[in-house]
Amino acid sequence: MFTSSETPIIAAVVLVAFGILGWGFYRARPFGKLGILAWLQSVVLMTPWLLFFGLFAAGIYINIAGILLLVVTSAGVYIFLGRQLRQAGQDAILKQRATERLADAATSNTNNPVVIAGVKLQPITIPEEDLNTIKGIFGIDTFFATETIPYQEGAILKGNLRGEPEEVHNHLMRSLQERLGDKYRLFLMENTDGKPVMIVLPSRTDPKPIQLPQKVFAVILLVATIATNLEAAGLLLNFDLVANPGRFSEALPIGLGIFTILIAHEIGHWFLGRKHQVKLSWPFFLPAVQIGSFGAITRFESLLPNRKALFDIALAGPAFGGIVSLIMLVTGLLLSQPGSLFQLPNKFFQGSILVGSLARVVLGSAVQGPFVNVHPLVIIGWLGLVITALNLMPAGQLDGGRIVQAIYGRKTAARATIATLILLALVSLGNTLAMYWAIVIFFLQRDAERPSLNEVSEPDDARAALGLLALFLMIATLLPLTPALAGRLGIG
């Protein structure tokens, strides 16, 4: 039975949900069957979120099993609809658009400025011999170039993309390398008008490896992060390690546990980077006394081949670190018993939907008491999940920002960054941790990742579903339970 205070919330959720879905349907109708299928994909992606948070606002909680069922079902339907969408005539649409673009390009003014990824490039003439060689790699069956605009030390070529973008781009890159060696890089992107363009830039504009001073700074941050891990462990044990260095051995196990999760996170990035032949910089760890560390900043030292590689590398870190954290948390809950090292107030488990739900499932009625005995692994796992969730926030060059950029493109990623910073600014009014993290993002991580060599080909549906799951778990980790809902779950 809903109270009168809950009714406006429920009505607002329903209105917003139907408003978004209705606007999407209105936009999709002119495109016929293809548009409706694409709209249905959006509906499928939104459904778990709308159901969970709509019911949550109404005071109805879906347990972990129900949440996972929703997400898995949504992912399966999304993939099925994606296949139907391609079968319904994606190739025909691409050909139609290519014909229209060719006609537009043939009549376009060569003096019009070209804006790629929101940046207007300044023209510098490319050597004529190289330009002619570059033009020679294009053909009517790959990319029919209709206009060449020299920019920087390379060139932008407007024209008509013929064939599947990834296959065409790979073929043209091989041809370019055969003729000019490692001298130039070939980018396939969309102009602001949605038309495909090829950008050729010299290899000396590639990302540069970090220099010795930066490596020294990375080592300093590493040492500082180890220190803050140990200090955070000491604070959890109710003593200040700086004032009590003799108790170092007490803080060491928890400090090493937190650092293990950080290392697992970086191993995930390194492993997938190696798979995609992308070089990564040394990690610049971010020390934080409150939770040990905010994670690390890792830069790309080579160009990304495509958005799929960006997604895989970005997701791998949170996946590795999150799985290790989750294993520690669940293992700690299973090992928890009367007399365990930590006695936490039951309100601790109200700070996270995910942690609270797992604690209720594993510990049962034990979470109803004023204090709950837990094993140290519970604390380590919880901190690891928080660090992982913070890095999954959809902003800039955070893992979550890179995931959003890989799936939805640079424009959506930029909007998500602004929304995340605004949200953090609001939350920081009552939470210093959010304020520190907002400052870190704004000054160090707010810019989008540089474009990959192939920006046109999107990640497949399975990756999009995994990205949705990662963002969902991020919110479930950071979003607290309301006291009323916690009471219904039997927490406290």
C-alpha cells in the first residue's frame, strides 16, 4: 500500500519514463521498421533501469537475483533485436546514405571548414608526392574520395564509404603502410554532418611515451598510495599509523588487501591492452586517506585501433578489480562470525544496495542487530567495490567515461561527463569524498579520450550489454538504501 508521500514520486517516475519512450518512438517512426527496431533496442536497455529505480522510488525492492535476471534478460533481447535490425536492411541503408553523401560531396565547397570530433583543424599543406600516394590507395570499391583538404601535416579526404567500415579501414591501412611505410596514420571518422571522412596524419603525432620525470612522479605516487592504504587500514582499526608506527604489522594485511585490488585493476587494463596491441603508460595512482586510493590514471601510449579496443581495455580494469573485490567481500561474509575482528553498526550495510543485499543474503538475521561481526575481508572487498565503482562513473577518461565513449560516441560521452560532474557537485555538499573525486575528474580526467583509428565501427551488442551491466553495478554499489527500505529488507 503506497502512502500519499510516495504517490508524487511514483507519478514522476512514470511520467519521465513514458516521456522518454514516447519521444524516442516519435523520432523513430519516420524510419519505418528499422527505426522501430532501433527504438525497441533503446526500450530494452532502459527497462531494467526504469523498473529498478521506479520500484525503488516507490519503496519496492528487487533482490539481487531479480536484478541480475532483469539485466541478463535485457541483454539477451538487446542482442536479438540487434541481429534483427541488421537483417532488416542495414546494408541497404548504408548504400542509400553513401549515394546521398557522394552527391553532396560532389557539390560541396572546398573552402567549408571541416570539424572532426568537435575540433576545427588548422590547414597545413601536405607534401604533394605523399598526397598523391595517399590518394592512390582509395578506390571505388573502398572509399571513393571526392574532395581533399590538407590539414596539419596530413590530409582530410571527404567522400563515399563503400563496404563494411572495419574491413575497408583495415584494407586501406595495409595499403598505406605498403606504400609509405610507418610514416602516416589513417583515421576513419564521421564529420559533424554525419558523413564519413578519412584523415591521414603523420606518425610523429602519435601519443608519446612518458619520460623519466613522469616515471619518477609515478613512483612517488605509488609510494604515497601504499602509505595511504596503510593509513586507511589503521583508521579502520581505530588508530593513526603516523602517530603509532609501531603498529605497522596490524595495518599491513588490510593495506595489502586494498593494494591487491588496485593491482588487479591495472593487470586487467594491461592484459587487454596487450591483446589489442595497445601500449599503456605506467599507472599514476591517486592516494586517498579515506579509502586508501581512488585508483590510477593510465594513459594510452599508442593509437587505439577501434572503439571495440577502447571498450575492452576500459572494462577489463573494473572487471578484474571488481571480481577480486566481490570474491573478498563474499568470502569475508562467509567467514564472519561472533568474535570477528570488526563490529560494524548495521547502518554500515545501508550505505550500498549491493553490499547490503549481499550481507542480508549471506548473514541473514545477523544484520538486524545493532552491531554486526564481520571478517576484515568484508571491509577490504567493500573498499575495492567503492574504488571500482568510482572509476566506472561515466566521465571523461575514467573507465566509465571510456566505456560510454566506446559505445555511444564522443558527444554522448561529453554530455555524460557534464552530468556526472553536476551530480558529484550536488552530492559533495554532504560528502567530502564526492568533492575530492569531482576535483580529480575536473582537473585530471574530464577530457574525452582521443579518437581511435576507426571511429565509425561501433562495438557489438554483447559489449553494449556488458557496458550496461557495469554501469548498473556501479550505481548499485554507490546508491544507499533508504532507512524504510532497509527496514523492509531486515537490515537494522
